[in-house]
Amino acid sequence: GENVEQHPSTLSVQEGDSAVIKCTYSDSASNYFPWYKQELGKGPQLIIDIRSNVGEKKDQRIAVTLNKTAKHFSLHITETQPEDSAVYFCAHTGGSYIPTFGRGTSLIVHP
Amino acid sequence: DTGVSQDPRHKITKRGQNVTFRCDPISEHNRLYWYRQTLGQGPEFLTYFQNEAQLEKSRLLSDRFSAERPKGSFSTLEIQRTEQGDSAMYLCASSPQGQGADTQYFGPGTRLTVL
């Protein structure tokens, strides 16, 4: 599948700060961009997604932005809380329904 | 709980043994996926089913791996003659048909350790 670059690999913030994770992809046919949160010992959990006909989507403290021209999309978490600490994965999917995942970002929120 | 379930959650085996994992998808989800995840990596696609038909397999799925979904409901993933390199988390996911078919819901995974 097509690669996706995810940065940073580790992100450490203070409680209340914002966190931003960015992913860059190369497949121009990609049209679905989900973000997953994975806690230790658990499977990935979908937290937000965006489709290629939308530039931004927000759900409470979480937002995702998509720039199809530049082929990158970002996850924004505002007012971070210690329970936001986890590994976050971006992914993208084209017509095959088989997603390609980034390598993950370990977010640490310090109380 | 109507989410994706996997069994067992943990499996420790000796090199050369066969292991089998089970996945029960969300009821009425017709697509079922298997992934492998190693430490510090995202999930890597292995194979997927639409109903009982296995539609695609990754190059990662060597001939020691086989997956089935005989009745289009639960699925099994078998690894024969396990090797230490097979140690990983094996994840199952399911998705519905039609709108939202690209949205996948993951199970808790089966962690395999090959000694």
C-alpha cells in the first residue's frame, strides 16, 4: 500500500496545552482519513475521521484538518487531559477499503 | 457488548507449534480484516473477507498463515510452525457494507509470544 509519514513520533505536553499530530501521504486516490487512539493492551479505537470532500471536522476537543492539495492531514487536540495519553495513529484509504497506517505518535500529557 | 471480540487475548507458544485465533465481528458487519502489529508500528494489513470470501491477502501472509470465515460470521487465523518473528499483536477489525464501509472497528487483539 501507499506509505504515510506521521510526525512527531513522541509528543509531550502539559495538561491544558494543545497537541498537533501531522500525517503526509502520497496516494492522490485516498479519500478517507481516520484517526485512531490506542491505549496500552487495547486495540485501536476510532476517534475522528474526515473524507476528501471536507476540509475540517471537529468533535468537542478533537479536530482534524485535511489539505488534499498538499496531501497532508492533522489531528488537533485542545485542552489536553492526562487521559488523552495514548498512541495515536493516522490512516488513509482509497477505493480498496484497506487502510495504510502511520507509525504512531505517543502522546504524553503531564498533569 | 456488541463490539469486535477476539479470543484468546494472550497466547504463549513454543517455536514450531501451531496456533489459532478467533475473531467475532460486530453483528451484521460483512467485512472482516486481520492485521499484525509489532511494537512501535501501526497495524499492518494481512487479509480481509467480504462475507465468506477472502478477497485480498498481503505479501506478509506467508504460506504458514491461513484465515477462514466459513459462514461469513466469525473468522479464524491459524499460524503453522510458529517462528519467533511471528510474535506480535494480531488485530481483527470489521466494517459494514455500503456507506461507511471504510470505517473499521477494531477488537482488543491477541498478543502472541513465540518462545
